[in-house]
Amino acid sequence: MVTAATDIPRTELVYRHAMLVRLTHWVNALCLLILLLSGLQIFNAHPTLYLGSKSEPSAAILSMDAVQRDNGSYVGVTTIGSHSFDTTGVFGLSTGPSGRLEARGFPDWITIPSYRDLATGRRWHFFFAWLLVFNGLAYLIYAFFSGHVRRDLAPTKGEFRTIGHSISEHARFHFPKGEEAKRYNVLQKLAYLAVIFGLLPLVFLTGLTMSPGMDAAFPALLDIFGGRQSARTIHFLCALGLTLFFIVHIVMVFASGAFNNIRSMITGRYAITPDDQPSRGEAA
């Protein structure tokens, strides 16, 4: 029996990611992961955030503490503004490497190193911060001179009008097919631009602002961010934004086809589903 050609699943392999884009993507992923985990180790040295130039306890906007109860036991408490929450076991008070409860902002399993060591955490953080900077500069130089920003990342006027539709499609896990799948959709473009030209520069500049040496060389940094404590808070919030981006990114990678997406970021080749066939996430 001969199978009709129309019954055979048809896919088209397209070259979607250049080698330098793929290389910098994986270096960025490694750097950001280690920066997050080592950054939480640094944060644990003083798990409180403020605005302004001074660390005044009465002006704290976020804190993670171990608070002693009347009966002598301790509870982990996270305070955001004037609201406090019992976060025992996660924030403020959690089980340490020894297996005993310890007063610490974030738990040991999510920090580098897992034990208390501010100096080591800083060494990891600073090394991978500069690696991220140089890797990012290599990407930006390529992106501008190759036309990658203009061709692949800059949204068109027509695409802005499709934002609502794109959000609806993604919420239902309906993903582009055919010609539309050969380029980033408007949500991807806006998210990548926000990270590349918003969150990452802010993380870098606020990181410099927290350094007394850099403040002495560039005192305008303190004026720009409203003081070292404000810079630390902005740095933390940007790291949170990058973490949320990473989580959404991973969810979308798996929802739209993990093998296809990961292969494209390793080999550059991405398989396109024709318009007349259901894509992953849609009912057949």
C-alpha cells in the first residue's frame, strides 16, 4: 500500500540561530545561573533592603529574619513594607548543611556556596559578572553589525497591534507555524529587548554603584540611583526580573517543543511545522 504524500508529516529545517548567538546564549545562561546563586549568598550576609543611602532598620522595605517567640522557639519572618509573613523553612529560618535550623535569608540549597562564606560568594559573583559583561559585549557587537537587532529583534508597527492576540495564543499554548515560526513573535522580541537593553544594563550599573571604589571613581552613580542602598534594592529587583524571565522562557521552551528548541540552540537548525498541520500545544 502506498502512503499518500499528504499523509506524511512535513517539516522544514531552517537555520535560525548563528553560531555566535548560540555560543553567547549558553555562556549567558551559565553566568546568570551562577550570579543568581552566588548573589543570594551575598544577600544572606544582610538579608534586608532599603531605599536611599543608609541602612536604617526603620526604613527597611524588605527583610528576612529569624524571630524568637515567647516560648523560646524561633520562626522565620519575611517582612515587605508593613506586612509580615511566616516563612519558616524557606526565608529567614531554614535547615542548613548541618541539618539544623539556621537563621539565613535564603536556604542553603539555593546559594553558592551552600555554607556561609561571603568571601567565596563574592569571588564567584565578580568573576562571572565580568564574564557576562564581555560575553554580552561580544553579542551586542555581532547583533548590531550583522543586522540581528534590526532584522530579528526590533518589532514592526504592525506587530505592536498583535500583542493582545499573541498573549492570547501563548496563554492557550498555541504556537506559530509555517512562515510565522521562522521569526520571533512580538512577545519574544519585547522580552529580549527588555532583558538586553533594560535589566542587564541596570544589573551591571547598580552592581558598580555598590562598590566604594567605583563610587569614588564615578560619584555620579550614587546620584543616578539615589544612594548605595537604593542601588542594592534595584539590583535585587532586576535579578528577580531576570529570574522570572528565565522561568517563563523555560516553560515556553518545553511547551513549544523542548527537543526542537534545544537542538536549534545547539546546531542552529529549527524544524518548522507547516501551516496546515497542528503545532505542539494544539489538538490534532
